[in-house]
Amino acid sequence: MPDKLPTLQSIRKSQLLLPVTALIIMLLINVLITPSFFRISIQNGVLYGYTIDIINRSCELVIMAVGMTLVVAASRGTDISVGAVAAVAAAVCIRLLGSSYDSYAIAPVLAILICFAVSILCGAFNGFLVANLNIQPMVATLILFTAGRGIAQLISAREINGVMVPGQILYVRMESFKSIGGFLPGIVIPTPVFIAAIFVLATILILRRTALGLYIQTVGINPKAGRLVGINSTLIIFFTYVFCGFSSGVAGLIASSRIYSSDANNIGLNMELDAILAVALGGNSLGGGKFSIAGSVIGAITIQALTTSLYAMGVSADQLPVYKAIVVILIVTMQSEEFKRWRSAYRLRRQNRKGAEK
Amino acid sequence: MENHVVLSMKNITMSFPGVRALQNVDFSLYKGEIHALMGENGAGKSTLIKVLTGVHTRDSGEIFLEDKPINNRSPEEAHENGISTVFQEINLCTNLSVAENIFAGYQPRTRLFAINWKEMNEKAAHILAWVGLEHIDVTRALGEYSVAIQQMVAIARAVNFNCKVLILDEPTSSLDDHEVENLFNVMRQLKADGKGIIFVTHFLEQVYQVCDRITVLRNGELQGVFTTSELPRVQLVATMLGHEFNELASIRSHSQDIDRDDKVPDVIKAVGLSHKGTIKPFDLQIKKGEVIGLTGLLGSGRSELARTLYSADKPDTGTLFFKGNRLKASEPIDSMRAGMAYLPEDRKEESIIADLSVRENLIIALQAKTGVFKLLPVAKQNELSEQYIKALNIKTPSPETLIKQLSGGNQQKVIIGRWLITHPDFLILDEPTRGIDVGTKTEIQKLVVQLAGEGMTIMFISSEIEEMLRTVNRLCVIRDGKKVGEIRNNNLTQQDVMAAIAGGEKNAR
């Protein structure tokens, strides 16, 4: 058999083909409208440009999408609490660090670790409900989706006239905290990019070096068979929620550092939807089973590219969802099985017609 | 005989990547005919059916229904054209009522466009009475009824509409004899009504009972169309296999009285084991290298006894000794680690992991046994899968092919391979040959005997008594969730076994 044929076919069949194409088309349109789109310059000692901005801004979404991918794959459902959990994690971190101009209230490393621990706890709560109590994922995570922001507001309390008032915006005044969501001194690439890259690579590495990836897919495809071959599906599903909680915590930390404050109402707002969308755009089935982390990452960057380019075209923030929806419809349609069938049927008809003409 | 062709397929060709599944196949079906479609696994039977019903798109060829060319793009469209299918694995919603299942998508409406429940339930009861199920409450959930009844409901649904052609794809593989007879009566009735029936099955016996003509496929090619009454069985089998058929006799060779030999150690010793609601307390001893058969009617508790041993259903009472040691298992993984393996009855639901490759399906049990953090090296995975694909003669384009793209028999071989890779001491095979062609069946039976000869202990469960008589040393008889006796396989005949199953406990032991 010729060597080329299968490779060509495997590219055509690859799950990543459409997501990558969608991203490329989006970038090309951007170049047509904004010729300076790909221009990257160094200003004030850091990289500057549209593409840098897209990659930088997409980091939280990329991290969340990775967690969401595993949840979807194993539990055939989605975790809609990720945005709220990010807000909780951010509130915990900011509250612990304090608002002094001179020093942190506790060691920053400790604050970050506690913030992660809280997000993991949130994930474990979701995981317990879904995996152990068999509650439908959307219902189970609805609890933290609604309660999470309330908790974040309770944590973001400040003393005003001798009374603790929740729902305040707390600020961290120390400059060094800003470097998590900004830049490390002397480095031109934004820190979130490093964090996201490490997060994604570490996840992929764990999935490749252990049988975890295989287990997650097995549990998502056929949990009954999984159990009979000795896989503890409860534990696997629980783990994916814990991991998803952790990813929300990391995203929350970056988001809070960007604005060096804890805004319980806005951090991670509507991000659960974008994260789910990123998973779907990446060619992953929301029905669970097989998954591609790379696909979700590309999906997340595509969404951010869309947002940034719409802003660049002067679309106002409240109009944004409409345009986003149109693009999403196009991409999702292109990926649907039914559409693929139409296409192959069309090809067949055309071939038959050609055959008849002969 | 004046025959009206209701359906004809001409020059059908269809290929999957790397496999030519059908090559210039012709098929024709008369009105009022039961036509058997036969062939080994992977012969192209299912593919032909799927092309006909629009699940697959053919590469070339034409289909005519009552002389009009048709092109079904989906099973729904085929259904509307008058071609209905009942699949081996029932595709109904067990959580909906029987009536809803029969009318799903075609519910009778009231003037206000709401569902007319009364009319629907009445009609459903009427249809079911016609297929011999007048005692069914159509408002109860389908899942409350047995597989046999679900199958009948599926048929009722299929023939409910202006059905001209009814396709039955392995409908009898999960039915017992009485239920099969019921089904045949319904088929004969449909035949008298002038409907054409395509009957896909592996049971030669049944073909000769009900079918008028037989079309045989092999490797995607048409082998011939025969009138049933003029085709001797041996010749049919020879046509299916493509070579002269060596008799299936005398597979079993080794000692019969292994269970009486005190020097041979026990592998399984169960004392008072039970699972609430499915199997009453039972005692069981199995010696090393023994093949023990479980027999009983469908739903008697055969599978449940096996599941209890494997802790697929955790036993509620009793103790289990495995290789002389007390085994306290609460999950399948514990039993696996001790050295058990279990091939479940329901291949689609409980065995195959459809979207994973053959390789992944093969190594998954060993991987689970090894542990999540000790990933089997890729080289080792490839080596194992190559080895077992070869040893079990699994027909697959490559180890990376998705298991769902294989034929049923080859899927089953993969699952057997999955367990053999773990080198179990005790292997439970629950209906390993269901829905599998004669050739593969024999291969599996031979394999069982061979493995037992090498010292593996095997529990073999099958609805086909004949098959068990060829392979097992001893038979356990299960009736109504209770182990009622054991029979040693010394020149047993089917009649002996059936008598034991049916009830005379005096026959047992």
C-alpha cells in the first residue's frame, strides 16, 4: 500500500482538522480587516500586538477548558460551576493576601496553595454529588454555580464602620502580585501564557504516561464494561471533577491577579459556557468518551480570537454575544455528523451524475 | 409458482476503508416469503441489511421496491418506504411504556394535537394481541418485561405501519425455545399476509423450520440462492464456510471424572453464596482444569450465579474460596486480581468499548489489573495485540481499527483475547457464541477445551445445550434462581439435559 494515502486520510479524518481550519479562517479574516493584525512589537519591554493579546487573554479559558474536557469525557455531562469556583478561589486568595501597601498578610505561596485547596474542595464536592450520589452533572454543579458567587461575596467582606460587610471589592496593593496575570520582570512574554502552557503540558503528560486517559475514555464510552474489566468508574469521575475544580482555581488566580482584586460578581462570569463551547469547538463529543485536549485548547483560543477581533472591529460588549453566536453556529454545523452525511451524499450524487454522463 | 418480487437489490457494492464489504451482491425477495440471509461473521450480512435500510451508503448498485427504484438515506426513510428492521440488540426505550414504544414518532393525535393516549393504548393492545401477547399491559414500562417480550414489541412496532418488507436481524439469539416458536408463528402469520421477511440467523435448525429460500454470502460475495427444501444442511454449511465442513464431533477429549479426583485441587469452592433477588444460596466446587457448564432456561439465574462468583453482583451471603484461600471481593477488580475473568452475556452493553481501538479493547483488562500508574509500554501493547489477533484469528484491518467496525464474532474474539491476556486461572464465559457463525463457534469451543487442557478452569454458559455437551465435564442445572443439581457429562443427550432443566430433580445427579 502506498504510504501517502493513509496519512492524507488520517489528516482528513482527524478530529483537529475542523477546529484548526476554523481558527485559521478567523485569523485570515482578521488580517483582511486589520492589516496590522499579526504585527508584534515590543513596547515598555514587553511583547505587544493583537495575537499576543489573544493568546494572553485566552489563558484562563484554556485552563478551564482542559478541566472541562476531562469532566465531559468521563461523566458525559458538564461542570457549570467553573466560573463560580474561579470567583471563590480568587476571593480566598485576595482575602488571605490582605490589602496592605507594605507586605502580604501571609506568605503568597501559602495563599496560593490554600486558594488551590479550596478550588479542589469545590471540585470534590461536585465530584461527590456526580460520582458517588449519581446526580446528573448539570444539576449537581448547579448548586455551586448559584451558591459559589454568594460564597465568594461572603469571603470578600471588609470592615466598614465596625461591621463586616460582604460583597466588597478587595484590592491587593503589592506590586509583585500583579506579575501572575502580568509580566515577570525582564521577561517579554505574559506570565499567564507560561502558566497555561505548563498546565496543558502537565495534563497531557499525566494522561500519556499513565493509563488515566484510557480509563477516562472507557468510563465515558461504556461504564458498565469499564467496571467489569476492573475500572473504578466512580473514582475516575470523581477525579475529573476534582481536577476541573483545580483548573478553575488556577484560572481564578490568574483572573484576580490581572485586576489585583477579587471581584466576586465578575471573575469567571459566563466562563462556564465558553469552556463548554471550547470543548465542543475542539471537536469533542459532549456525549463523553473520546477526547482531545489539543482540540479544546484550540477551541478556547478560537473563542478568545473571536472576542478580541470583534472588539477590534468596534463591536460593543453588549452586542458581542450575537456575533459570537453566529460564528459558533457556523462552526458547530460544520462539525455535525448530519452535515458530514449531507456532504458525502452530495459527493456521491455528483459522482453518479458524472458516471451517468460517461 | 406465481411469484411477485417485492424487493430486489442489484449489483450492490460497498466498501469500508481497507475492506471491501460487499461486492456485486444481488438479492431478491418475494411477497409472502421468509428468506434466510446466511453467512459467517464478516460475510456481509449486516452490511447488506444496513445498505438496504440506509445506515450505510452504497458505492454502487440499485435497489427496487415493487419495481420502483428507492434510495434510503436513513432507517427512518426506509421505514416510511415500508422496510422495517428489528435488530439483534433491541433499540427501544425501556423507560417508556410499551404503547409509547410501539407508536414513538407516530402517536395518534387528538384534534388539539395532543397525544391521544386512549386510542394509542387501545391500538397497541390490539397489535400486541395479534402477535400473541394479549396479556401485556401496554401502559407499563417496557423495561419491566423480558427480553423476549421486548423483541415482540419491537416486531409489533416494525409491522405496525405499511410494512412491506420486515428484516429480522438475529432475532432469536436471546430467546428460549418456546419464545422462538412464538416468534415463528408470528412470522408465518405475516407471511400469510403477503409480507416479505428477511431472516438473518446463525441457527441452521431455525432456517429449515421457517424459511423458503436461503441466500448465502461469503467475504462480501454472493455464494448462491437456494430453495431450502432442496439444500441439504451439510451443503449449506459447506457453502457458508467455502470448504468441506469437517464434522464438529469429538472436541472434548480429556478426562471426564476430573471432579472426582482428590489430587486435583479446587479452584472454586462456594458455600452458601447468594445475591438477593437473583440467585438463592448455592454451593459449588470446581476443580482445576475442569469445564463446568451452567444450564437452565433464560432468566433462570445462570448468568446471575456467574456474576455472583465474579462479584459483578456482590454476594450477600456465603463464603467463596478461590484456589484454597478465602476471597473477599466487593468489586470485579478484586476478583480479577485474584485470577478470575468474566466475559459477560451482553456484548454491546457490557463488553465492548465501542469507540476504542481493537488494541485498547484487548489490553484494557490487563491495564486495569496492573494499575493506573503503570501504563503498559506501547511496544508491549502492540506486541500483545498482534499476538492475540493472530492467535485468535481476529479479522481486523489493523489493531488500531475501532472495535465497533468489526463484525460481531470478531468483537467477541477480541473480548476473549482481552481476558486471555490477563492469564486467568478461572474464566467465565457467558454465552460466548451468541450471534456468532458456525466456524467461529467451533473455534471458540475448541479453544475452551484446549485452555482447560492447559490447566485453566472454565465456566461455560450457553443456551445451546448441544454446544455445552461438546465442551463441558459437568453441568449445573439452574432453575428459578436456584441451583437444583449437577449432572456429569457421560454420554448425556440433549433430552437428558432438557428433562433436568424442565423439572424432574430425580434426573439430576
